[in-house]
Amino acid sequence: MVDSGPFDIVVLGGGSGGYACALRAAELGSSVALIERAELGGTCLNRGCIPTKALLHAAEVADQTREAATFGIRASFDGIDIDGVNAYKDKVVSTTVKGLTGLIKSKGITVVEGEGRLTGPTSVEVTRKDGTTTTLEGQHIVLATGSRPKTLPGLEIDGERIISSDHALLLKHVPASVVIVGGGVIGVEFASIWRSFGAEVTIVEALPHLLPMEEESSSKRLERAFRRRGITFELGAKFKEVKTTQGGIALTLENGTTLDAETLLVAVGRAPVSEGIGLETAGVATENGFVKVDEHCRTNVPTISAVGDLIPTLQLAHAGFAEGILVAERLGGLNPAPIDYDGVPRITYSNPEVASVGITTATARERGHEVREVVYDLAGNPKSKILGTQGEVKVITAVEGPVLGVHLVGARVGELIAEGQLIYNWEALPAEVAQLIHPHPTQSEAIGEAHLALAGKPLHVHG
């Protein structure tokens, strides 16, 4: 028998934002119910961040095996055992879900399985798989229903030839050829995976560059790297129509180009799961499908908050974590600061990786900053040479002011952006960072070198 409350907090959705809110609220002494219709961990853990990064690591191993002779190692690459790859991926996911489930249980959080729907400002009706229902009451409701893959008019996803990222994670073979519509994070990561697995890959992006939200120089670096890897792309190109063929699909662009492939991946972003959860019944305001919130994640209904992909902020798991914690602490009587979304790190885990924090040069100038910037090429970084990677560190700073942005391209640079986050969020001056001694030989030295140059005392910098 499920306890129907009343609880201090009822969380609808057990993904990143939802479970983070539940855990922090429980730590602060609140009684919490967590409603989830599928698996705890949500999209990130089950159909997003974690399984894709497992595939990307497998892809990295494949590339390293092919290139072993470069390092004097004799090895042969015999191909991709996709069943083995999927078993590895699934084990990473299942063990992480098991660990999360145990953690949530240990905190005394009541987990309720089923579809949740608001029936009022303080109540949620849950429909279980067997069709029975129960209503949970809470002093406060936190909405965290996440997102789903979206598509474009005329691109009907069938799960076989035309697929979403959800389907891509379940493929039991490596397609011989793939066209990817969308050159954002999802499209770029799957392009990297499939190319490493041996597929011919073409990306179609409507905007002028891959990863169009990143610093333009980072996008151009990635594009050059992808060309070297044999990944092709059509930039500034819009989808017109798609037809199924005997061999797969034929995608026609507005410029008249036709692309043939076995599989078409639609990677044009994710839409909030806001339909059918009772928003109208409870009077929660929305805009373009997203729940409208203020800087503290409060909706227009005093007893309802919302976090994660359901609200129009960064669709990143770690942003969801932060939003969930913020709401739990606000409801727990604390006074958490609003999130500076410019200060949230962003990483694309392709080969090479692209990572950033802060703002781009273009955005800085739009906001009225007079800027200085330094680009440190990883060709001057010994650890990057050891790894065989190319790329750069670009640091943007206000003239006579703090660092405004850190932008990285290269293997493993996602592990470096945490330092960039500290630099940006603590509003550090280049001269202050230049005083810090970075360990040698590491890739982190490249961040130090860029700040030394900005401080007027370049070390391993030509020109």
C-alpha cells in the first residue's frame, strides 16, 4: 500500500532534476514522494548522457586500436562486436541505476511507480501499470517530467529507417551509412560514434556551423577534425523531403542536393514532456510547451515548482541537478542564489571533444564588452602530443576585467572545463590565474599558458 501523504514535497519525475531535488529535500528533513513512470535516472541515465558516453568510449577504443602502430604497439582491428558493445553499455547503465535506486531508498524517499498527473495545486494522481490509481498530496509539487526527442514536419520517425536518439541507442547493428539531420550535440556525438564504428556519415545542419551555440572558432576546429576523419556535412542546408528507398532513405535538401543512406537520424533537439500531466488543471502557465518559471524555478502557482528539461533553461543533466537542489533548498527555508546559466559548463563528447563555459566573443561584444582573447594551440602542449590530439584553448576576457569565457577543443578537454568553470564563476582576472602553477606534463597547462599570455608573460607561445 502506497503512502498517499500528505508529504512535504511530491516530485513528479525521477530524472536528474527530480531525483536531485528529492535527495536534497530529504537531507533537509522533508518527507518526499518521488513519482517515476519508467526507470529512475530518467533520460540522462537510461537514454542519454550515460549510454552515449559508453558508446563514445567504445568508439575511442576502436580508434586507438586502429592507430596502435603509431605508438609502436602491434594490434589488429577485427571489427565491431555490436552485441558486446551494447552489453558493455547496458551494464554501465544498469549498475548505475541500481546504485541510484539504493541511494534514494536509503534516504527514506517514497518511490511511486506510474504515470503522474496534476489534479490540483497540491495533488498528483498516479496511474500504475495495472490501471489502478492513487492520489498523492503534498504541500509542494515539483515538476520534473523531462523531455523527448523531437522531429520536423515531414520527418516521420518510424524507428527503423528514420530514427531518434532513443532508437539509435538500441540498434543491434552498425549502419553502413547514416545521414544525421541536426549538427548540435546529439548529432555530432552520434556522428563521431558511427564513424569510429565504420559507417559513412553525413551531417545536415541548417545553421552555418556544427555546434552553432559554441564559439565559432571551436566549431571550425571541430569541422576540420571531422573532415580529416571522413565525416562530411552540409552546412546552411535545410531539409526538404525524405523518401524511403530499397536501400534505406533518400533525403532531399532545399538546395537540391539528395543524400542516400541506410539510416536517417533525426537530431533536431528535444521537446519538453508537458502534455498530459495536468498543467491546465492546476493552472500552470506554459510557453511553447515549456513551463514558465522565475529565477528560483517557481511557476505562477505558489505551490508548484519546475526543473530540468521541462523549463526553458539549458537541457543538461548537471543544470537539472542544480535546479533540483535550488528548489529543495528554497523549500527547506534556505536562501539559494539563482543559477548563472552562462557559468554552467557545456561539453560535446565527440572526437575531438568541445567544451566551454562562460560566453562567446560575439555574445560578449553584444553585451557591450571590449574584449581581449588568446588562443593557445595544443600543438605546444606535450601531453596533447603524447595523446596525439589537436585542438586549442581560447580564453576571452574583458579589457582590464575578468575572464568572460573559456573554450576548449581536443581529446579529453571535457575533463579540463571544471577549472574554466572556477575561473569564470569566481570572476578571476587573467593575472590571478597566471599565478597558479599547473602540473607538468598535463593538458591543464594549456589553460595556464593562455592566462599567462593574457597577463602579458607568455611562456610556450610563439609570436
